[in-house]
Amino acid sequence: MTPNDSHHSYAIGALRHGFDVICDKPITNTLAEAMDVLATVEDTGLVFCLTHNYTGYPMVRQAKAMVADGMLGAIQLVQVEYVQGGKAGERDPDRNGDLPWRYDPERGGPSLVLGDIGTHAHNLVRFVTGLEVSELAAEVSHIVENRLVDDYARALLRFANGARGSFWVTQAAAGVENCLRLRVSGTKGTLEWMQEAPTQLAFKPLGAPAEVRTPNGPGTLPLARRASRIVAGHPEGFHEGFANIYADAAEAIAARRAGVGPDPLALVFPNAVDGVRGVAFVEAAITSSRNNGAWTTVS
């Protein structure tokens, strides 16, 4: 389903013809289109899976389960960053050649960096913490001179429970390959995870020694253990994250078709609701940036 502007028509058409859907992020380019997809999913009762593959990493699921179990207490602070360097080149794309769809705002969406990796960072925060961003103050722009699309965005975040956070994404950090990092702090401790060391989740409880959790190590909770498909000591990677999401979506689809209930642990994969929240976040960030970083409600 590329370019992204075809996500809406493909998804709606498939759902209306009775097909379950697995769709790449972002779900659509606009919030109105995303709401249309969600309404169609709800109307048909079909399975819709959005491929935010980082939610398939075992230690990301471990973090989600630990937060849900109250091991961090009340969440107070959240920091997320996603830094890449693949678009740091000043001649990327070649200004003398054809314009690839990603670099065309009409086809690639209102903000390349927010749609491409910002939605991943936003979804990771929601997945682990279970919190919604209620307001943000953002700057969305480009670092590479004369570029038509955004390659940089940052925002201060306010969450529905009163927590505060920060968000930073870029695709123009020269030399950086792929670095997604999350830190969540609560009244009882802090969790830290980064994609560069995906098999490790640092847990720093208040008044106790720091711990490092691994996919098959002591203290691994069922939600994380389910997602660990390989022998302990080997790295879980990008493709395994996708595989875990696909496996869960397949179980949900099979259960729906058989008229039975799926394993509840298989129902945490991103769906149309997550897609809508991601596009709403993008639109609020763009609006805030256009108003010089004014605090903006995330609808």
C-alpha cells in the first residue's frame, strides 16, 4: 500500500469486501480519512492491524506489562526520541531527478518525519504507558536547506493523567542509523529501552538496585515471553518485531473466522484506533508549529 495516499482507498475497499487488513503506518494522511477507516472497521467487525513493529519487541511488551502491573507506580515523566540519518544528505532527493513520492507533500503526507517515524515514537509511548497525549507544544521543520518536507520535529507533551514528556524525531542526524529510545518514570521507578539494544529493558526501582530484564530471563512476564521466538542470548531484531505482530494479527483473524475468542495476549497489536491517534498527534504537532509552538489540544 504505497504511496501512503492510497492507504485510505485500499483499506476501505478491502474492508467493504470482507477482508481483514494489515496496513503500514501511518494509517492515512489525514485525520478525516483515518476516522473513516476506523468507522468502517467498527461497522464490519473485521480485524485491522497497523504495523508499528516496535510493539512486537519482547522487552517493549515487558515494559507495557510492568506498567500495567503497577511496578512503576503513577507515571510522571516520559521521554521518547527516534533519530535517523538516512535523509541527512543535502542532495537527498536529487533535485535534478524525479521527485520520489515520499518527498512530495501532496502524496507523502503533511509531514514526512512525523508520518514516517514520529508515529512510531508516539505509538511506542501510548503502547507502553497506556496514556494519551492531551496537549503538545511543537516545532516541525526541516534541517536540510531547501527541502520541501519535514525532517525534524520536537514537542513538549502533557498527558491526560498530568504527566509531562518530551518528544524528538529527526531523519537528518548524519551518521546515525536507527535509534529509537524510550524512558518512562513513575513514583516507584523508571524503565529505559532503546532499539539499539532491544533485548534489554532497564528497570530502576525506587530505593532498590537497578535490574536488567531480558526476553527469557528472570522476571519476564507472559506478555513478553510470548513474543520471544528465539533462544536467549540472541538479539531480537526489526524483522522479529514484525513477525510477532503478524502472528498476533493472524491469531485474531483465525479466531474471528472460527467464531471463537483469541488469546487475550494476542490482542495488543496496533489497530485502527492507534492509527487515528497517531494521525491526530501529527496534525496537532503541525498546528502547534505553525502557531510558533503554542500549546495545542490533541483531538
